[in-house]
Amino acid sequence: MQTRIEYDNDKARYFRKALTSWGRRNVRTFPWRKKGRPFRILLAEMMLRRTNAKQVTAVFIETVRRYPDAESLAKAPKKEVQRLLKPLGLGWRSENIRQMAKTLTARYHGHVPSTYEGLRCLPGVGDYVASAVCSFAFGMFMPIVDTNTVRVAGRYFGFPTHAESRRNRIVRATVLALTSRRNTRDFNYFLLDFAALICKAVQPVCPTCPVRSRCIFGRQRLKSLGLL
């Protein structure tokens, strides 16, 4: 069954403008959010899969302290990488990260590919991680499509979403329509932070939402709370 989405460019522009203004005041700071560090951004994105950013922070800091680049991580003992990443769960992740580092070292002299296609060829790197690295490491106009950003788009335009909605072609196009071409890197961070802090999966903070006046879900919720 096709997802039906009704939106216009004006509403998408409003979202981009309001979210950018909110993001500049509320963007979160994490150690991997530094420009010019593609390997660390790639490493962090692989750690962040299905894992909370706050949970990743300590593990990321310790890992890059011991293994600051692809070459050193590629040489790391398997059991040591497993030990470092164990707090994050998902046991298969540590081997994916080791193999990613080995591939970077063997094929790319330790450098991270700067194309989506090149990133997708790395072990353990799927669509989301490749898109995220393209945006955050290389500043490309690339939408970040995951459960959280799809939830934001669904609520704003008023269509239902579920765990697999991120794979829906129309839903992905909608997230793309919301993505700013101006400084996409920062905008995508704003969008992820907005999903984590305001448009949360449980108990969203609709009264302080910067797009509440045009969000279909938000307006309905505010009415139900007697705030509109």
C-alpha cells in the first residue's frame, strides 16, 4: 500500500527556516562532531547504529584515544576491539568496525572514501551510515533517513510511520524535501537533535516545538491538551 503524503513547498521551506533557527540555539555537542575528521565521523556513525548518542560518547573517546586512525585500528587485537565496544551491545558491530578499518588501510591508504558508492563498499556500512558520512564529513547535500527523521516528517505532514517506513520511496523523498541545501551538514545535525530533544518518540515536547503552528500532529496534540 502506497503512503499518501500531501505537502507543499511553502510548508517545507517553513520547516527548514524554523528548524535552522532552533538548531543554531540548541545544537548538541559530541566529540565526533568536528569538521575535517572523516574517519572519526565514520567510526562514530557505525557506533551510533541503534544506540543512544550519550551511550556512545565514552566508548568513542576511549576508542579514538587508543586507535586514532584507520591504520592503528586495523592492527588492533580482535579481543581488544570487542572489549572496547562491548558496552554498546550488538556483538557483530566490533568485527564490522575492524574490517572497515582494515579495508580503509588496504584499499584507501587509511583515507575515508568521499563518495556514497565508495562508502557503501566498506564492511558494515549501509545506506544510513554512508549518507551520514557524506553529509557530516564531506558537506554533501544528502538526506539523513532513519526512524527518527522519518517520525518527524510523518508528524509534520500528518502521515503514519512505522519501523520500516525509512525504506519507503515516497517517505524518503519527503525527508529529502525537508532537507536544506544550505549547509546541509549543520541542518542534518539540527534535525537529529530536534528529533531527540523535541519531537521524541515518547512524550514529544509539542508546546515548545518551533514548527508546532504548521505540524499536523502537533496541532492535534496541542488541541487534545487544551493548549490550542
